[in-house]
Amino acid sequence: MSASDVMQLQQPLERGGIRSVNFFNGRLLSSKDLMREQTARRESDWRLGLALGDGVASGLEVEIDTTHNTDDAPVVKVAAGLAINRRGQSLRLVGGASVALTRRFDAIGASCLFTECQPIAGGTYVRGAGVYVLTIAPAELTEGKAPTNGLDPANVRCNTDATVEAVQFRLIKVNQLRYADLDPADPQYRNRLAYRFFGIEPREQSYADPWRDDPETYGLLDTLRGEGLSDHDVPLALVYWTSDGIQFIDTWAVRRALLAPDGLAALSFVARRRRLVEAHAMCAQFQAHLADLLAGTTNPATIAAVDHFRWLPPFGMVPLQRPPLRGFFEQNFFSGIVRRPAPGSGQDTPFIDARVLGALRERALTATPTDLTEEEFVWVYRPWQSVRVAAAGQTVQPMVVFASGLMPDFGLARFDMSRFDFSNYVNSDG
């Protein structure tokens, strides 16, 4: 490197700078000049998007469209919302949309001077069994025709009135080799598939050497970045689809909240900011999966968590059965799971103050998920406020919460509960 290559203090560095047109009276303007202004505006917006981070900012929930969906022509509904992709582009869906998964739609790119076309490789849409990721991505459309003065007949083809920065939905098939060892007939299939996208399964990280044993890329979502998932895409939902139609939609297996650039990532080791965002997604994924189990089971009281979940998130809330309200049976749900205090130890499920649930959840998100095959224990608590209301005869959905065993005990073992009369309370075990 020569001395001329060394930057001086306060010397402007033009490389990467945003170039906008300098307007002055008498200057001749062409379409190229206006295109430069549009490019500068876009670049400025994208930089703000990059600072905010990529992911879903709000909305964009995905569910089966029960009005239009059929087994051989699946249709999903995507709610209105806002997302930002890895390029910093904001993607807004207004009013929601119904999306047919069997129909291929190629985004129409404008060909005029004002557009900066960057085509996205088309996704592969295949009927039959498979795991897919539904994404939202940018698209461009042309709209209307503008009058021309006829001075340049060669460019009449470009007399488009407006270029619309729109969105499109894409369906990306996951290579079956990535999950071929999982059995779709296994009740744990959805849970284990989700944690493959979280990068938790297969469990390869030993944590023996946190300085080195913490890869920057991991999980099926990162693998897809080289197999069809572009930086233009924002993942919205995991769709498991067979010849019998959509079997389940797991939104939070691939959906993530906005993840801003992490300036301390190189020094964070296993405490990267990304892992906190994923922990939020794990908790949301569990609650959605649990809700689907509750809705799809005639007698949810018979369900045991170990039959459907190999992994539990760091924090979760389980509704319990109390007629006429449906829920799970605590003893059955946690059967086969090591919990504290241990059943039969002479202690009931400890009480917790509902006012500290938020603090418990936020602290638990710093822990790793619980592997139920490794006999890792979880704390299980019952909010005393709901118990007191139920004991007074009011209809309230009883619940228990659990947290990773890596957390300290948040229970109220020393809380004086004798001032409350629970004699009329019938819990879910009764």
C-alpha cells in the first residue's frame, strides 16, 4: 500500500456514497437524471432498513384459507403487515391476501430507465409431499401510459406512467435430504422439524469451548440461503403439504422478529443477539403448536408433552382443563418430564405471582431450550391469582407456566398463602 492509499483525517471517502443530482436553474434534465434521484432515494431508504434489521416488523401471520383451500389446491391467508429483507427493502402488505400455493406467479419487472431490476430466481412449485417455506419478496409492476412529446420516437415503448414497488409471495421447497431422517408419522415431527430450523437439532454444539464452538451460521434457514432463499426474501411460514393437502402451517419455525446488526457478535459467543430473537420465536412456536393440539384433539386431557415435543422452549404457558373450559391435564401433560418440585415429593405445584411472569419470561429467554431426551428438568408454577379467583367460583382458565431448569427458582415457597381460602377450588386434576 502506497502513501497515496492512506486516508487522511476528515478526507471525504466517496466510495459507497449516495449520489444525487445537483439541480440548478438552466440545467437540462433527462430521464437518466431522474433515475439517479430515484436510485439515491432507494439507497437511503435501504440503509435505514439495514440499520433496523431484517425480519417481520408486524403482522403477516399465515393461516389456512378455509374458504378457498382444497386438498389439491391449497390456499393460505396472509394478514396485512410489514417486513424488512436483508437488503434493507421494506415490504408492506396492505389489507391481507389469499395466496394459492399451486399457482406460479412471476413478478413483472419494469423495463424502463427508471427501474433498477434485480430479478429473483423463481421458486419451484411441486405438488405432493414436501416441506416448503412461504416468503414475501419485492416485485415491480408498471402501471398506465404517460403522454410523450414525440421528440424521441425510439423511447415511446418506455412511456409507462408509473412503476409500482409491490410485493410477491414465493414458495421455496426444502431439500428432502435435510430432514429425511424424520418420520412424518411421528407426533414429534413438527417440533423436531422446527428445531432443525432453529439450529438446535441435530444437537452438535457441546459448549465445551464457547470461544470456538459457536458458528455464525447454523440451522436449516441458513442452509436455505444457498438453496433458493435469497436476501430479497423474508420467511413467513413453514408449510408441510402432502397429497392430502396442508397438514400444518408452522409460522414461527421460520418467522423472526427484526434482527438489527449486532456490533458485539464477534465477542458475544453463545450470547449472540440472534439467539435471543430465536428464543422469542421458540416460545411463540410452542404456543401456536399447543393451540393447534388443543383445537385438533377431542380429549386434550390425555396428551403428554413428551409424545409431541422433543424440545421445550425456555418458557411456556399451558392451559389446563376446567369444565366448561378445555385444556390439558397437568399430571398427564408433564408425565415423563423431570420437573421441580418433583411429583410425589409432598409438595404441590408451587405458586408464582402473575406479576413476575413477564420478568421470568424475559430472563428465561436467555436460556437454551430443554431437551426432553436428556432428562433436563423444568420449573413448573401455578399463578396464585387465577387459583384464588377460581376458588371464589368464577370461571377462569387455569394454567401452569414452565421455565428452563437453567433458571433460578422463581416460586413463592416463602409466600404466606394462608390468608386465602382455596377450599372451594377444584383444580384440573380433580
